[in-house]
Amino acid sequence: MARDAQSGTIALLRFLIVVLLLSQGAIAASEETNPPPAVRWSAELFIYDTTPAIGPDGTVYLGDIWQEFMAFTPSGQRKWTFRAGSDIESSSAIAEDGTIYFGCRDRKLYALNPAGKVKWTFTTGAWVDSSPALASDGTIYFGSWDKSFYALNPDGSLKWKFAAGAEIDSSPAVGRDGTIYFGCHDKKLYALSPDGRKRWEFGTGGPVISSPALDASGRIYFTSVDGNLYVVNTEGKQVWRLYTGGVTGSSPSLAEDGTTYVGVNDALWAISPDGKKKWEIPAGNSVRSSPTVIQGDGVYVNTFQRDLRAVDADGRPLWSFYANSFADPSPAIGTDGMTYILFRFHQLYALDTHAGLAKSAWPKFRGNARNTGRLEGIAPSMP
């Protein structure tokens, strides 16, 4: 009898949770001004946590935790599949010559050619979850759980290695002057020169697992598990910080007007250029992905409540796209205005959103469609 009562209580709780989630979705939908975008195509996949990279020809690249790295044409056909040695938690980066770089939990960084064939691999001492950044001279930068930060030449040879104080899964960002910025589990943000020397370090109260964003003047935006969003200048001095209480790994993205967007626990926050909260939108569940800012200063954000949401620059809901699976990776946008979104236990969707990336310095995770993690193309204009 006790067991039956307990089972009944669990069933009731599950039912109430479902009703709550559906009611939250209905409330959000009632406030939206547009229908969800049409699905151009979709592909059945399984479990993945990586943000797609879009090649110059529109090819979509991504890896999953079943050791597979895949390439899809812009029309949705699978071009090829490459099998790595373990889980792939690192988002790929695409070089100007089409070479694809990504890290893997088999302790390697991979370089593949556009046909999906191995050019070379580089072995580290532990997992490589850090997504690689590509310098303008072709140098590849990434961190490893072996507590080292690596710089590789385009041929896969070691250029230099920097010893950090703890594990690194933060993905680096490269400034216009070649300075490399990355976070570390030792609670610091590091700035290294292109030759591997430490320029400065900035301490926080918790591990830095997010990836830095850079604005047009080169200032660095990043979050720490201590619950703060930090902005520091190129000399390593704090410009401002804002306590959000957020402990998720969402990395900041920047709009054309200087607004910073970031996921904070179960909400999306918009923050003014001087560090004041403009608004927040409850997401109903954890926001683990980084927002993607579109032209016109609208923003897309994935929620763990299983939907992609679009809001305008004032936080007003525009539309939402629901799928029956959790959403962790950040949305990617191709040059044709197609939005690619991954739902963790379900599939890859190509949505006909007709919206391009914002023309800001850092509108999305890894900075641009190819995920190069490099500041480029925006003239300095910020005060």
C-alpha cells in the first residue's frame, strides 16, 4: 500500500510538472507576435553539445558524444561522417582554406580537410573540450584538461605551450592585436601574447568556464562561476562587473548598440554598455547556451525547456520554436539567413528565419559563423 501511494504521488508530481511546463509555453506563445519559422530541413542525430560551424560554402559541421563528426550540405544532405576516438564536446572552427579543427575527449585536436579526411592530429595529456580559436596567421589555439594551453602551427606542430594553474575548458578569443584570452578553473582569465608569454591575469571568485567575447575596442566580456559578469580592458583592468548570480556556462554575446546578452541561470539578461541590467526574460528552465544576436538587435536563445526563443531588443517575445528535447548548443546562422539549431536528444533543424548575424564585434558564441574565435571586421567605435 505504501509503495502504491508513493507511486501515485510520483505520477501526480510528474503530471503537475508537465502541466506547469505546458502552461508556461502557452503564456509565452500568447505574447508572441509572429508564428515560428518554417523548417527547411532536419536531420536525425542523437546527443551533442556543440555549436555548429558554417563553412564558406554553407556546409554545416558538428560533432557528437558518439564519436562522430559530421558535415551537412546547405540543403540537408549528409556529405560525410568522420569517427573520432571519443566524445566530441568541442565546437569546430573553420579556417580560410576550409580546414576543420575540433577537440575530442580522446585527448586530441583534429584537423580535417573539407572532404572529411585527417590532415593531422595533435595529442595532449587530457580531454580537449575547449573549442579552437584561429589566428590570422593560421595559428590554432586551444586549452586542455591537462592544465596546458596550446598554440599549434597550421601543419600540426607545436608552436608553444603555456602552463596554467588548473584545467581549461574555456574556449579562447583572439584580439585584433593577436592577444589570446581564455578562462581557467584556477578562477582566472589569462591574456597571452602571440609568442606565448603571459601579459596579465585577472582573478575572480570562481572557475571561469565561459568563453570570452570581445567588443570593437578589444574589451573582454566573460562570466565566472562566482556569479559575476566581468568586463576588463586590454590592460587587464576591470571596467565594470555586474553580479547576476548566474553559475551556468553561458558565454556573453554583443549587439550592435553595445548591449550584452547572456544566459543567467533560468533567464536571458540584457545589459547596457555601462553594466546596468536593462531587462530579463524568464526562460522557465536553465539557459546553458550563449545567445545569438541577429540584425536589428533581436536575439535568439536556446532554453533547457526545449525551445528556441526569439525576442526583440526590448525583450518582447517574437516567436518560439519547440522540439521535444533539451537544447544546450547555441544557435548558428549561415550567410543565407538560415538558422541551425540542435536539440540534444533529437535532431538538427534548419529554420528559415531570413535573418543574418548582427554586425557587431561578437554576435554569437565563437564570434562568427565559422567559429574562429577571432575579433575581425569591425572598426573600433566603442568609448
